[in-house]
Amino acid sequence: MIKNYLKTAFRNLWRKRQTSLINFLGMSVALTVVVFIFLFIYDEQNFDRFHTKAKDIYRITTHSRNGWFGDFNAGMTGIPQGPAFAENIDEIEAFVRVKGYPELVRVGAETAYADMLYVDSNFFDVFTFPLLMGEAREALKRPDQIIISAEQAAKWFGEPSVLGQTIDIQVEDDRFASFTIAAIAQNPPGNSSIQFDFILPFLRYQQQESEQSQNDWISTRLNTFLQLRPGTDPSLVAQRFAPILAEKGGAQLSKMKATNPNAEQWYGLQPLKAIHLDEDLIVANGLGNGSNPVYSYILSLVAFLIVLIASINFINLSLAQSLDRSREVGVRKVIGGSRKQLVFQFLAESWLLVGIAILPALVLVQLLLPIFNRFTNKVIEMEVLQQWPLLLGMLGFQVVLGFLAGLYPALVLSGFRPIQALSSTTKLNGRHHWAKGLVVVQFSLAILFVLVASFLHYQFKYIQNKDLGYQPENLIGIDLPWEQSTTIATLFKEELATYPFIQQVTARSDISKYGLNSTKVQIDGDKTMMVGYGRIDTEFIPAFGIQLLAGENFSDAISSDTLNSAIVNEAFIRATDWANPIGQSIKLGDEQMFIKGVVKDFHTESLKEEIKPLVLYCRPNSRFQELWVKTSESHAAETVKLLENIHAKHLAYLPFEYSFLESDLSNYYKSEARWQKMVNLASALMLFIAGLGIMGLSALSVIQRTREIGIRKILGATVQELVTLLSVPLLRLVGLAFLIATPLAWYLGNQWLSTYAFHIEIQWWMFVWVGIGTFVMAFLTVGIEAFGRARANPVQSIRQE
């Protein structure tokens, strides 16, 4: 029976090749998108679940109110919490501290930065990172041994077997320490929050810290994981942290409360499986790949909407060809076919079409997966599609999608009466209002996405052209080695000063391409407020083209400028409400400063953030993070080469790395840029599939009115009049869809734009352009079908009836 259903279904699909092709294209595109989104969500939900003991592993979280660092919630701790909790709580089987950051590696004469991970000796007992060679626990007990990943082994030595080889790690400036490779670890998978190139004993990191740091219960600088006994309630364990903190860290707590009696600090537990999607607790210090669950929610909605639009196409096109199949239905019923059998027959066609469409979708997924990985910053491999949960999910999705897409047409077609079907008098009830309504839904969704995509486009255009309060063009920067930064900055300035195309050279700290540091300052006696701060030199303001509104810039000739002077921005003046800021006194830390100048507000962070009150100060022999060179556009390449030569002369032990400030600024909006591309793609796909849908409804309308078209043409109707007659009703549906989508798009657009402190205002003309474009596309789609029917021989049209 099933074989017969499938054979008949295939014959019907082949006989209606044009309609089947439209359905096939729509379904294939939709399924390709769905599979990609399914892979993304599956990867998000399975982060860190490959660890054998994942369900029993928790990260200690630190929470503070009114403390030394204000109010915060962090997924990190200090050094002592892990050992202290494990010693006093029996339910804790093990603790592992994880501290990571990039360090400079040297093999022979070659150097590069790599991710170092400092861990306790039981790291590989708690976490499932397979070792390819060596013994981990012994390797992590000696501070002169190191574990290398397979990828780094191949990179540095060209072979996987490197046990006993040595590798150098920078200790300070141009001094390196040698480490013996004691084990080789398999590369951490892409869906791991813990990533590493090299693993070192935590003992080494601990030896580098002062005694005060080793007993610091207040600050947060590393990740501490606990492995609990199976079946242990983590909330009960977390409740036992407080008395241990009071006992071990009581002196520090008392000191903190002396400053602020309302200060509080406590600890909690976060499941390992929850780390990746917890947006409230950042991942850092050896952890990475943090994400936001909202991405999965949005993509799930996009997948649902695209499938919905493709299913609507199937329904409309099935209804459009229903009259051609009325005789088939009549014959089947006359010879004894039941309605149930007919429903199964039409559902078989739907399942077959969806099943066939999955094949090219999987091929497209395989071809486009590398692009998708780059786009989403993931490392998903094609083998994941061979896992049985995914295979069962795709099979179930095919069955459900085929059922939902084919059910309504199957019920309509199987409901034809035999006599009417055989006499060709069958009509669809209700003038196919369902089909019209579905097309309105299609175009409403497509227009909504196009409008949102246009808002994204104009906001990013605004970001690119926004006056930042300074001139980032042709500023080329390099990072400076911290310990030598004062000397190196001076050497670079001296050598660069001899070249006429070098306009300015400046160095800065705390205010950098990575953001802005913040602290409290005292004003008007005992009043305090949070400000951003930056340490600069005398060339910073002219090099960055920052406008000085009042007072003067720092000068090397005036000793007080580098001792107790500060320059503030307009936001600082607004916050203090000073009428005459020049000469006013502020206290930054233990230093008393006097306002020397006021600069125009300039952006130091993303345009999502308000411009903060800012204090700039200049100190002799300061250490700097970055050196920036202002050059001309025509000499940019020459300047880079010059910087490389000077770098090789003074910093040969460091790899030469540089960046243009304009490119660095774009890093603020990497996530938004990816979402813009995603929305653009989704809106294009929705319009494409919706265009196929309105083509189906156009075919349905024309078939229903074939005799009317022939009669009108015999009576003298022109082709233009007939095209208008057939097109206007469908264009009204597009107009209704536009009216539905417009307020939704306006609301969603404003909600998104409100996340930016600086943003565009949604204008009426944005809606007009999208409306015109949509109407033109719809008219061309409908007009082609209408024009073809209007030019047909009217006698043949009447005979077909």
C-alpha cells in the first residue's frame, strides 16, 4: 500500500514538474537554513557536555554589594577559595583552579603569542581532555614542565611526537625560561569553554604571586571549579561557603566594612553546562567562547518563519493545481476510494517532496559549512550530522513538516464531490480566503525582515560616519612591552621624528583600543563620582585631533603639568556642574590634581555607551600600553615598514604586530555586523520564497478565472485591462501585508536602537522605499503570470472549461 502511495506520488510530482520545481526550490532553501540553524543551536546547547563528569562540575561565583569594587557578579575567585572550601566541605571531591592568558613563546629564533593555561595537577582527572602522550599529573607537579596541544606541537616542531623537547616562555622583557614538554594533549574541541595551546602547573603561577595575593579573598582573578559528589545538592554546598569566608577572610571583610558598613560579599555555584550561555557572568582568565541564549531564540524564530513561508507556498501551489486534479479525485471516489485513502495519497506527495528536498539541503550544508563556521565563529564538523539525535530530529522534522504542509491541501482536494469533480464544475469554497490569508502572512513576515534589515543598514552607516570627537584616520598603533614601555616609547619617538611624513607620535595607557578604565575621584571635598581615566603624553591631544575647549594642553616645559595637572571632558563638567572648571581641584587615588584644560567630548567606547566623565593626566617616565603614529594616507605603507624596522632594532624578541585605529573601532560591532548579514540573508530568502508564494496564488486566481478571461477578451478587453484585473487583487494583499508589518517593524526597530546611546531616528521614507521595492517585486511576479494568460487565445480558454 505504502509503495503504491509513493509511486503515485512520484508520478504526480513529475507530471506537474513546474509546480513541483517551485515547491522543491522553496523547501530546499528553507531546509538548508533550518539545518544550519539546527546545527548552531545543537552546538550551543551541547557546550562543555563532552566532559564525563560535567553534571557534577561547578564554577565558584563571587558576588559583591557596596564593596571595594562596587556591585558586581563574577564567575571568578581568588587563589585561596578552592583549597579552603574543599578542605572544609566533605561533598567536594576535588577543586581545580584555572588561570589563562596569552604569553610569548619562543622555539629557536621564532616567537609568537599563545594561550597559556595554569591549572592544578588534577586538571585532567576532573575534565575530559584526552592525552595523546605523557602522564598529566606528574607533568603538572613540576614548575619546569609543560603540556602542549597537538596543534601547537605540529606548528612549532612539525611532528606530533615532541616529548622531551624544550620550549621557551617569556619571563620579563627579553628574558625567557625553558620548559620541558612532558605530555601532548588532544586539541580542545570547539564546543569547550576551556581553550588552551599550552598547559602549565598552577604551582608556577602561584609562585609568581605575592603572599598577599595568595590569601586575597576579595579580588577575582581566576576560575575555580569544584567537582561535587554525585547526587549532591549544589545549593546546600553554596550555603556552607559563608562561615568559611568569615573565618578565613574575616580580616579583609572587616577592613572592607570599615570603609563601607553595608559592604557584602558571598559565593555561589554555577553549573559547568550553564557557563557558555550565561550572559550575566563573563568568561575570562582561561575561559572563552561565551555566548548569549537570545541568539538561539532569534535563530529558532527565523527557522520557524522560513519554514512557515515555504509551507504556505506548498499549500497555495497545491490549491492552485487542485482543479486540474479534480477528475483524478472523482475517478478514485467512483471506484471506491475513501477520503482517508485520498488524504494519505496527498500527504505522501508532501512527504516525498520534503524528503527529496532534504538531499540538496544536506549537500548545500556540506559545501557552505566552512563559510557558516567563519560567520558564526564556530568549529562545527560535518560528522555531527551523523549523530543519532540529529538524525532522528531531522527524520521527525521531515515527517512533521510534510504533514503540516500537505494536510490542508489534502483535506480540500479529498473533499471534492465525485459528480462535480468529473463534470469539471468543482470550485474552491470561500474564494480561497485561506490562501489569500497565508500570502498576507508570508509578505508581512518578509516585509518585516526587510524593514528591520534597512534599520540595521542605516544604523551601521551612521556608526561609520559618526563624528567620534577625534580623527582616527591614518593612526597606526603597536602594543608596547609593559616593563620597557617608557624607554621603548622614547626610542620610537626619537627615530620617527626624523621622517617628514610622520605628523605626531603619542603613547597612552588605561584609555586604549580595548576600552576605558574607571575609578572614583573626589570632588568638592568629600563628594565622589565614577570617572574614566587615561594616562597620556603631551602629543596625545593633537595626534588624535581632539578639540581643546578651555585651558591648555600639557607641556613638557611646565613641570607642574606632569605632576599635578589634569584635563577633563565636557561630560565631567556636566556631572560636576562647575561654571569655571579651570583651576578646580580633584583627588584621583591619593593624588591631588588641578584642572588645566577641558576637551570636547570624544568616544572612547562603543556607541552603545554614553560618553563618561573623563580625567586625563600626564606623568614623567610613565609606562604605556600603546604607541600611536599619525601619518598621511599616501605614506601609510611606508610608515608600517618603518615601524617594523624600528621594532626589529629594539624589540627583536617580540613578533611585530600593528593595527589601524579605524579597523580596531570596527571590533566594537563584530556581533552586530554578523547579525546584520544574517538579517539581510533571512529577509532575502523570505522575499524569494514569498515571491514563489504569490506566484502560486496568481496561478490559482488565473485558473479559477480562465473562462472569465476568455469571455472578457472576446468582448474587447485589452491585455492591459486583463493584467490589471488579475494583478490588483493580489497587490492589495501585499498592501495589507505592508500595513501589518509596518507598526511591528517600527516597534522592533526602536527597541533595538534603544540599546545604542547614539543612534538614528526611524524615518518615514525608510518605509516608503521598502514599500515601493516590495510592490515592484510583487507586481513583476504576478504580472508575468497575468500577462501570459491575458495574451492566450480566448477560444482555447473557454474550451478548457
